[in-house]
Amino acid sequence: MSAAVCGKRASSSFEEQQHSPHAGTPPPSKRARFRAGGGSGSPSPPRARGSDPGLVAAIRVRFPSVSLEFIEKALGECGNDSDLATMYLLNLPTQSAECDAAPGYQPPKGMTTEDQVPTEGNLLMSSAIILVMSILVDNEVAAPVDSVPWADNLPSSSTQWSEILVNEMLCASNTDDAKARASRVLEVFERAMTSRIGAEAHQSFQKENSIYKEQFEAVIRENTILKKAFAIQHERQKEQDERSQELQQLKQLVIQYQEQVRSLEVNNYALSMHLRQAQQGSSIPGHFHRDIF
């Protein structure tokens, strides 16, 4: 709707200039009156009422070949609406854009004035960015996502998302439709990013869980090996203690046997001495008593 209104204004202004009887001479026209540094010597009028410098600078970036005064005039006629002013400047004829070129502006080499005037596709691409930012800030339009035809086959790269957004903006019939389409794209993008982040987080969690599980299993295996080694060492220590006890018992037996041997030796010595004394006191040497053997 805004494009149609601005188109009518631009076409009516251009028709007035063509049917004017003083079209061949430099008569005072609206663009001539708003042009800075004109040769007529008349003082330039003040800027359009309530022109926002930020809007003027933003539109000037899109239309570098259009004079600053004409941009302010377009904003004034469109009520400081950047979208309407942009559509108004877009619908201007090529000759009008050449006449209102900024003073001292030199077009790039190999680029004509027609190439400098933004096309509808470029304008809608720029407008799409503004609409997306406004939706993110204001969040005024909410549309169902089920109606999006490509919702089942979501893109995987930023280039594909950009193409989808640009295609939606090109298919928009007016500003409200563009906002609704941008809202749907953003909602699908948000859901896709949420699902992707959730899937990546789940995969990361599963990966960490598997790593921790492997580490836990390795610790269990090491613990089992240590338990077996401890059991073996305990058995060996137990056997060593038993052998030590047996050795102590054997040592005690040896000591007892040694004492018995010594006592037997003493007894044997005593008996040998008694025998010797008995032999020396015998009346018949060399003959023993018949009762003694």
C-alpha cells in the first residue's frame, strides 16, 4: 500500500515537470529549490520539518547519488517514514535521479546511473533487515509456523537462511505481510537453533557420559586387579607367618633335644665312671662276679 502511494506521488511530480511550459529552461522547481548551492543565487530553504538525521543518513547510504536535500524532502512528504521514503525514491524515474544527484558525486567507473538506483530486490533485501530488527525489538507480529512450506526441510547454513529470508521478503505484498513472513522465518530459525543446540548438547552429554563410563570401567578393572593382588599377597603373608611359627616350634624342639642329649651324655659319663670304679675294686682281676654280667 505504501509503495502504491509513494509511486503515485512520484509519478504525479514527474508528470508536472514534463508538462510544464518552462521545462526547457532552468525554472524554479521543487528539486531546484531544495538543491544545495544552486546557481540562481536565491537562499536555500531550511530542511524539511522534523527530519531525523539518523533516517537521512540511513537512506543516504542506500541512495548515494541522490542529494541530501531531496532525501529530506522525501522524508517530509512521507511523514518521516523511512520505508515510504525509500519506496518513493525507488519509484523515481532515472532522469529524475540524475537531476537530483548530489553535488560533487562521481559514479564509480563502469557504473551507470541506472545501476546506482537500487532495484526492488536490493531494496527488499535492505528492508528485510530493518523488518527483522524491528520484529526482534518490538515483537508485534506473531504468525503460525505450520504454514511455512519449508518448515520440514530446514536449511543448515547461513547462506540458505539468507536466501529464504530474501525470498520471503520478495514474495511479500506489503509491509504487514513482510513482517508476518519475517516473523515466521525468525520463529522457525529460533526453533531450529533450539533443536540444534539441544541435539548438540545431548550429543556432548552422551559423549561425556561414555567417556566417564569408560573411565569408571577402567577404575573397576584396576580395583579388581588390586583386590586380587591384595588377596594373593595376604595368602603369601599368611603362609609366611605359618612357616615362621613352624620354624619357631622346630627351634624349640631342637633346643629340647640338645638338652636331652647333654643330659644323656652326663648320665653316660657317670655310668662309665661307676663301671671303671667297679672294675678296679674287683678281687679277681679280669674275672667278673658270676652274678654280674
